[in-house]
Amino acid sequence: MTRCTLSISYLALSFLLFSSCATQKKATSDKGWKTLFNGKNLKGWTTKIHHYEVGDNHGDTFRVEDSIIKVRYDQYEGDFNDRFGHLYYDTPYSYFHLQLDYRFVGELHPGAPSYTLKNSGVMFHSQDPRTMLKEQNWPISVEMQFLAGIEAGQSRPTGNMCSPGTEVIFEGELYPGHCLNSSSKTYYGDQWVRAELIVLGDSLVTHIINGKKVLEYTQPQIGGGVVEGFDPKIKKDGQLLKEGLIALQSEGQPIDFRNIRIKNLKGCMNPKAKNFGKHYIKPDNKKCVY
């Protein structure tokens, strides 16, 4: 496919931005939510850590305690050695509203890159870890990046966008950088922060922090750099990302995740069907049951 470097038309972009308010209102209703994490174990999730095979949760990196998914490195021998990891929910999503709480705890593991200090995130529209090579460092995906403040008075917003092996359209143009800052305030310490994503397939993506919209962009697509060690057959630059997996990140900084839930916004929209859902905004009537 030819690389998608042209911006969408101003008319189409205006429509997306105008309709996003109505979409968000519908997406944030109370119906249709599903819990992704059962609070007891990692059933339904798969790990992939750089230098290890799929499913090898090296050093018990991702663990469950007190109904929290904890990312820890106390069983690692030696320095971090770029053991970037991700915990993938096994079901792909296309149109969805994701909610979770996160907090940074503890100290950066020795040898982890300095930029990973109080840095983590959640990946979406990600490739399946079973398509990743053992020495691939990050999945081809889009990241909602989480950061916390380090120095008092120094801005460090959270809910940013980073693009390992991907690109996005921002303000009508292909964004040239790897990470795009949000408008959020800086959060310090180990406080819980609520992060939300509203993703409409390959069109509009909205980041929300503690109930406030902090970033919007469109047309997530494969492209750019940063990802290394991937299978060339997987990285088809210019291909729009319509769906993929969701993954919690591990980059050397201990972090906790809780209250992870999702609302699928794509489903049966025929009112005559038994599984009709008023919260759906994208029809998938092949799944209708009568």
C-alpha cells in the first residue's frame, strides 16, 4: 500500500472533530463495560519481553497482588539490559473505550535508560506478540504514554502519544516526531491517575486524563522507526491500523495498574437482534443474534 502521507480533507477532519463530542458522550455511558483483569491472575493475557520468547514472564515481571497488576524487577539478575516488556490482552479491539488507573512506585531498575524514569504506558492497535521476533524491542503499535513529574515546577505531562513503528495525523499533517505531548498537567509521586482512550478504528483517537480530554489525533498507521528486530513482512508502512491488541508496558520503572475495563463500541446495531447494543457506534451486524 502507498504510504498515507496526505492529510485527510479539512471537511472530513472537521466532521471527525465535531462528531467526537457526541461520540465521547455515547462512549462514556454506563452500559457495555467489560472488565479485562479478573483481579486474581493473568488469565487472558500474554507476555512478551525483549530477549525472551512469547509467554515467558521473565522474573515474574508482571504479577498480581491485592487485585493490582504490578510491574516489578526484583527477580532480575544484573542490570536491565533493555528487557522491555509488554502484557497483552488476547482479544483484539477496533472501536473501543478503555479505562484504567495507574501509579508509579519504587525506583528505576539499574541499567534502565534514563528516559524510562517514571515512564510507562498502554499500547493499542498493537501487533500480536506471536508475530514478534525474540529480539524485537517494542511491538508495532501506538502508545498512550504515562509520565510523572520528577522535579518540582518542571512540566512533564502524561497521556502523551508515542509511535513505535507507527505514525499519526495531527492537526491535518503527518506528525514527524516519535512522541507528541498532551495538554495534561504534571502529576507527582505515587498517586493513582485515571487514563482513558477512545479509539475509533483508523479514524479518531482521544486521550483523557482524570476526566479531561488532553489529546486528539487521527489515522494511526504503520510507519516511522524506533522499533528494531521486527519481521519485515509485518511492518507494512502506510497501512492504516484499524484494530489490534492492548498491552501494558514494562520499561524498567515499577508501576501498578488496576480497574482495567473496556467498552467495545463495535457490534450489533439492529434493534431487532437479541444482542443489540445502544452503546455501539460502529455496526458489526454479522454478529447479530436473532
